[in-house]
Amino acid sequence: MQFTPKKKPDMEITLCSGCASFYYDNKNYWIERINKQQKALDECMICRNRHGYDFKIWKLKSSSYNCKGGSQ
Ligand SMILES: [Zn+2]
């Protein structure tokens, strides 16, 4: 599958490898590392148990989203 992000990610969060794999496996989301050179690990924001990298996440399935909703 090819995905080209056109807008800002829906989330920017720190994930350990275990929590990141949830998003990698979930077809409703697209996940990418923010900085592939990142060496320092931060606490995972999901499980707060392990450490991992910063990720950008897009929601691909947007059933409840429409253009009229706007954030402004
Ligand atoms: Zn985690």
C-alpha cells in the first residue's frame, strides 16, 4: 500500500516497539517515524512502561470526518 500524507498527522506520539506495532498492523492508521535519525528514546505514551521513538500517525478511516466540520 502506498500512502502519501497530504496534511498534518492526526497524532504525534512516542511509542515503544510493541505499541507501534499495533498501529503498523492496524489498516485504519498510517504510521511513520518522525525522525529516523532519532537515537534518544522517550517513555512510551501508551503503556508508559517501555521506551521508544516519536511517531506520526494518520487516521486513514475517517467515517466521522467531513470537510464541513472544520476546526476553525
Ligand atoms: Zn508502549
